[in-house]
Amino acid sequence: MSSSISIFLAGLCVLLLSPTLCSGSRILVVPVDGSHWINMEIILHELHSRGHSITVLRFAKSWYISGNSSIYTSIDIPALEDESDRNAFTTMIQDVMDCRKSFAFTRTLCQQDLLTSMMADAHKMLARTAATMLEDPDFMRKIQDAKFDLMLTDPALNIGIILGSYLKLPMVFNVRWINTGDAHFSIAPSPLSYVPFSASELHDQMGFWERTKNMLHYLHSVAEKHFLISPIYSDLLQKHFPPGTDLFSLQHAADIWLLRTDFVFEFPRPTMPNVVYIGGFQCKAPRPLSAELEAFMQSSEEHGVVVMSLGTFVSALTPEVTEAIAAAFAELPQKVIWKFSGEKPSSLGNNTLLVKWLPQNDLLAHPRTRAFVAHGGTNGMYEAIFHGVPVLGLPLLFDQFDNLLRLKVRGAARVVEATTLTKEDFLEALRDVLENPSYRQNIQRLSELHRDQPLSPMDTAIFWIEYVIRNKGAAHLQSAGFGLPWYSYFCLDVAVFIMATAGAFVWALVFFCRVVCCRMFRRKMKAE
Amino acid sequence: MSSSISIFLAGLCVLLLSPTLCSGSRILVVPVDGSHWINMEIILHELHSRGHSITVLRFAKSWYISGNSSIYTSIDIPALEDESDRNAFTTMIQDVMDCRKSFAFTRTLCQQDLLTSMMADAHKMLARTAATMLEDPDFMRKIQDAKFDLMLTDPALNIGIILGSYLKLPMVFNVRWINTGDAHFSIAPSPLSYVPFSASELHDQMGFWERTKNMLHYLHSVAEKHFLISPIYSDLLQKHFPPGTDLFSLQHAADIWLLRTDFVFEFPRPTMPNVVYIGGFQCKAPRPLSAELEAFMQSSEEHGVVVMSLGTFVSALTPEVTEAIAAAFAELPQKVIWKFSGEKPSSLGNNTLLVKWLPQNDLLAHPRTRAFVAHGGTNGMYEAIFHGVPVLGLPLLFDQFDNLLRLKVRGAARVVEATTLTKEDFLEALRDVLENPSYRQNIQRLSELHRDQPLSPMDTAIFWIEYVIRNKGAAHLQSAGFGLPWYSYFCLDVAVFIMATAGAFVWALVFFCRVVCCRMFRRKMKAE
């Protein structure tokens, strides 16, 4: 029996038979736009089909989040300004490309700096928006009157965390990273010796210089958190929350963190009891392709097809790089389907089909697909793992460098630099991925491991969302460590006390010995 | 639908539909005697029913592990001596009782000292036994020829770890604690500020003095590991394993740790991806009682029944304490069933039935059962949670003090001191547990949470055992941190380097400023 069917049936059993069915709950959702919304919406479809009533908060000028939906009611966030600036990404990509020309050791620190300045602007907007929202009596009355049972939010932006905490709702985070870095680093002990800091482009086997770099990334983020981000929210939190509340204590109040990763992909690292891994929850069995696409796939014959997509960042490459890629594709015996926007490259070959949108999951599942050229977004990486398709990575921003590194160290991907890409480099790397069977074998091993789970990631997500609703939270899974000041958390006060006591003891012993020795010496002298 | 049935059906689905059924595997089991064997055997029954072929290594003079079984083949360990000394426990309990008369702060450290000296003797025996085993060519040929697929062992004793590593078998540990303390402390980061060291009798909310005590327990164990235990095994490991192998690196080679606890019971704390929680896997729906016992239960009418069992430590109490308990029971309106061995107490009331053995799970599930008087062994604690019966604890040894503390801080148990117990104290505590409804409410809340799992703990255990067999290990879940020397693990080398660099930079800056200032001053002076 195929593993997909078996996991589906097992999940069905578990969900149908959950101790107390809690359908009909009222769930308030504060999502993040873009690719984050795409995967949040998949979970909302599932929750809707289980009878829950869903309300989504969105910005009026959202890119992806529709105001009209058959599965949820939407409420516009009372924002003072249009909070979603799509052009910021394009500028950011250009800046990252400049960073990548610098020396390897400082390259990732340069990127972290860039991200910091971008996030600082975002945090200021978010703090203003949260204040506007909490101080809008009509909006707040509407939200309070709805008597929600749960806040489901993506903490890459803070509005959901702030609103959920204000309303004292049980909270579930659907998360890959949070606005202060890697979600893992905020909740689980992360020894810097084998847990690479997010965006450091390090893996879990580190020598001295890698560990130094990792430590610098960490120190950078600590400084950023305390000197840059915390002050932005202090007025808001002082006004609307009990004294002593900061953004990080609100993050720690989550009942369950649904982490969009798993340990087939992520390096093994410490985790916490309220972290649930749902990496690949969006993957599913393919639907048939359109007749046109199917004909194109079949026309590739034994050579197969290369699928290329940069997701949301579809038009992020420079014209030179786009030309280089098109020219390289033209030299392949394979056919190519390329999700493309903008002016058609002059070097485009007859074997390459440009499309505005492509059914990525269905294409990756197709038996003719031989390789996936991707930017390294989490969604695409999990689809590649799920369907066992080797990857050629062109990372651009955020966690994409780290994501691709994880496949690379497992021998399932090659990665090239989008900044300096030439036709020759791209062609060499792509031919390697297509012709060296180890890439396919390695990603198919990952695929087997990823599918070998007692419950599908989606069923796991739904189980734990409903668990929090059923049990009105999951306080028993929250660590007691979060309430401590940092010197107590690391037991520095205790260490100083024990060392001082031991020192005093040794000193007293030495003093005593000296006194005794002196007396004995004096007596001896006297006797002589 | 009742939650037991639903979890059973869900588990059935998952296990029947596992990606590749891997029945018919050959599993080598090295268990630990006593109550540890009782719960290992439950897992073996399940594995046997799924078609696996099981071989159990046992000492010839085992207390509990039979040489004849319908579910496994047994092989005697070629031991030089009888390794299982039951009397050691009785002496140990007496010593622990002496410890408990000391000042509260040092009491648990005194117990840890006792355990250390007991464990040192055990380690010497184990090292001798392991050497005898590895150097017995007939025994080793027999084991090697059997071509096992998996080593399933309880690492409370080391023989399984050593043999499994020597044979390079994938390994699954079925574990509550290991011979060097808490299993958690060997595999997961354990911040001493909120993770109580095992046997410290601390919980996760600690003030300064509690954290100091916790740190002392930890330092004690570190010293014990490196100066006492490691040297015992060094000859053996040097002879039979690659250079640099120590006992702790062998422990870290486990593919999966099945931990006999969960976070309804355990305080929330960091964990690792290859740790799977199976607390309560032995709990099951009750079978009907014998006619005689059922009649006794019913005769209690509305007052109900108190069940008392000290498990393996059935005869560990002093005659005075036994008399005090019997006299206290005699004053209750409830009936009492007491698992008892030895001379009948003179103060025994008519309401108390002494039995040599009792069907604990079935009795705890009985609607007439009102309270459970127990020593705090893990098995009993999970049965109390599963069936929602409040506990009066009489801890004697090992993890029993810690186990009962976990129920106590959740308001589901009272704990009394077995050393100094009087009739009045026992009666007051037992009446409190029987008459104050909060104990029952609290343990029933724990019961609900414990049962609210996507898979039953037993199905989880079986899934992960078969996962390791199917995938020939689970190396991708093992942390890279274990291979590092301690100063690299804690990044002390990096911290020193960064501080030295920063110091040198500050010094150079100060030096530069001084030189510049001096020159400017001199010029000024000259000019003047």
C-alpha cells in the first residue's frame, strides 16, 4: 500500500476519533501576506472542512489575502497606512546581492545587518498598527464580542501576538521564523557550537572559525533585540499590558508552536515540548496536469523536464542573469518549464516554456521531472523532498540560503550564486544535478524518511490546534525558564556564589595552615 | 466515543498502515530486571504479536526474567557471578531512611552519595560481565550468527549499550534513567535554572537556594562520571573499541530514546529530536476483577476502597511504620486492599484485605477506588494518572521522591516520609486525599491531558522501534554536539577569543588615543 494513502487513512482515523471533537470553534487568524499566507490558507481549508468558524484579519491592500472567501470571514485591520510594500523586497534583493560580493566570513553578517534595518522599519509600522488597532473601540468591541476560542497567527509579524495576548486567547503559532530571527532560538536552548544561527549559512558541523562566526551572528541578534526592537514596542506595551511585559514575553506565551520544518530537513537540535513539527504539511498527492502541460511533459521523452520557479520572487533576477539562464537552458536536451514574468529573454531556446503560473506540486510529482531550479523557499523545498526531485538552488533572500544549504549538505542539491551567475556555471551545475545519480538517490532517501511518520504533518497540525482549543491552552507544556532574568537563567548568580564560597574556603584553609605552620615553626625555634 | 477506544483504533490504523511493514525482524533485547523488566515485557508482547522474532539476554539467576517464554528465546549472559543482589535494595532503603533524617538542604545530596557508592559496585560488576561476554567466543559467535536487526535495551545497565555498539546494531533505548543519572541530562541541554537534576527533589520553579542545590547535584554527578565511572570501563573499551571511545559516547549512539515519561507528568524541559515520549505505555483498559475481589470492592459501598502497593519494595517498611499504617487504615470508613508480604500487623482492621499480589491496573480503574497509597514507581504513577486516582505517596528509593513530587506540585498527591511516619500523620494525609475533592479533580485533569494524544504511547513506541529497523538507524536525528570536547561544546574557546580580540582592540584604541593626546599636549607645551 502506498505510503501517502496509508498516512492519509491513519490521519483520518486519528482526527475522526479525537477524544472530544471540537468542531464549531471560533478561530481568529492573523496571517502574514505572501508565501506565508499560501500555506496558512491550506490549514484554514482543513479547519473549515472540520466545521470551525474562521475570521481572518487582513490589511485592506493585501497582495494575496482576499477579502471575500467561502471559508473565512475577513476583517480589515484599522491601519493608518498601507503596510505592505512589495517594492521593498526588490530593493532588498539588490542590497543582498551587493553583500554577497564581500568576503565569505562577513557576507552573512552584512546580510543580517540589511535584514535588521529592514525589520526595524517593519517593527515601527507594526507597533503603530497595533496601537491603532487596540485604540479603535469599534474594532476591539467587534473582536471581543465574537468570543474567539483561539488565536492562530504567523509570528513573522507581531500583530497577532499582541492582539492574542491582549485578548488573553489561547495561541497557536504557525511559524518558520519570527521577526527577531529563528523561532527555535527564541524558545529552545540553542548551543552555538552545533546549532547554526539562522541566516549564518553554517551547518551543524562547525570548526573554530565557524563557531566564532555563529557567535557573532548571535551577539548581533541579541544587541538588535534589546537595543533596537524592544524600545519600538515599549510605549505600546506599557500602555496596554501589565508592567514588565515585553515583546519576547508575549512570544513565550504561545501554547503551541507549529514549526514548518522537520528533522529530515533541519539539523538535529534541542527542541521544546510545545514545539510541533509540521514541515511539508502543504505537500499532497498530485492532480492531473492540463492537457497542454501534460503534452509538453510527454514531449520531453526520455530526457525529462526541468522545472524552474522563484516563487514570490519571480522577477528578482537581473536581465544578465536571466539571459544566462535562458541560454544555458537552450543547450539542454531536456525540456524546461519556467515560471516567468517580464520581458522574454532573447537567448530563450525552443525547449523552454515560459509560464506566468505553474502547478508546482503537480509538476514536481510528474515522473518526467528531472530537476527543480528554485530560490529555496520552504514550501518549494518541502515539495522537492516530498516528491524526491533534486534541486539546483538560486537563493535570493531570508532563509533561502539556509534552506538550500540543508539540502546541499545532504547531497540532494547544488547551489549557485545568483549575483555572479554565468551561463557556464549554471549549465555545469544543472548538468551535474541532472546527470549525477547521487542527487536523485539522496533526495529520494530524504523523501522516504519524510514520508515515514506516524501521522501526516497536516493531521499533526490539526490535532494540536484542536488540542489547544479542547484544553483551553497548553500551559503545562510551557517552560518555566522564560520567567527568569538572564543571569538566573544561566545560573551565573549561583556560579559566582559557589566559586566565592569555594574561594573563601580555600583561603581560610591556607590561612589556617599558615598560622599553624608559623606557630609550630616558632615553637621549634624556641625549643632549639 | 470513549478516548481509549478512539486512541486504540487510531493506533491500529497507523500501525497497520505503516509505510513498509517490517514484521519478521530479529530483535536482540537486553533488559534490566525487576520493575524495568515488567514494562519491557509489555513491549515485547506487542512486538511478538507483530511477527518479530525476539531474543532476550538474561542472567541465569534472574528474579523476574524467565528462561522459558512463548514470546522470546532467551540466552544466558556468561557471567562470572550472580549479578542480581536483591538484598542490596533492603540495605539501601535503610541507608536512604538515615539520610532523610538529615537537614533538608543536604538530604538529597546524601542520597545521591549513597546511590553513587551503590552504582560504583554495580558498574564494576557490569564491566566484568561485559568483558566476560565479549571474550567468550562461543557466545559471541552465537550472537553474531543470529544477524540481529536491532538492539532494544534498557540503559539503566550498560551491557546492552556495550554489546549493541560492539555489534554495530541500530539501537533503541527503553529508558527512564541511565546508570549515570537522568537520561535527559545525557542527551538534551538541561539549564540548571529550571531543569531539576534527578533525585534533587526540586521542581521547575526554583529560587536562588534551590538553584544552588541543583548546581551542586549536577557538579556531584559530573565528578562521579569522570572520576568514578569512566575509569571502571576504560580497560574494556580500550581493548574492544576504537581509541577515544568512552561509555558516554556509546550512550550517545542510540538511534531512538523511548523515554518512559511525558509532559503531563514531567516538567517542561528541552528535549531532542531522537527522544520519543512513551510515558504510560503500559496502561490499558481494565479486565474484570475476580469474583472475590469484585465482591470486596462492592462491599465498600459509598465509602469506596483505598489500594496500597509498594510494588517491588513490598516489604521495605519497618515493622513500626507497618503497624502505624495498619492502625490508620483500621480507622477509615473505606475498605483497603494492601499488597503485603511478611508478618500480619497486629493493629490490622477488619476493613483491610492483605494480598500477596493485586491486579493494580484493574483495581485503579474500578469506580469504587478512592485513593492509591504507593511508593512512587513510574509504572504506578502512570496507572494512577491514566485512571485518575489521587495518590498518597510513601517514597523509598531512586526516582520515587521525584515522581511523587511531580504529582504533588500539580495538586494530585500528598507525600509522607516513610522514615518518621506515625499513625496520626498517615491518617491526616490519607483523609485529606480522600475527602478534599481537589486531589481527584486535579488528577482527572492530568488523566484527560494524558489520554489526549494523537497516538497511544504504546503505538508510538512500536512505530519508532520499527522505524529504526526499516531505516537501519536514525542517524539523521542524532545531535552533532556529542562529538565536541566540552570547551568547544560550550564555545568557551570562541568566547575567550572574542573577549581577547575585543580587549586587544580596546587596548590598542586607548594606546592610540594616549599617544595622540601626548603628542598634542607636547606640541601645545612647545608652542606655549
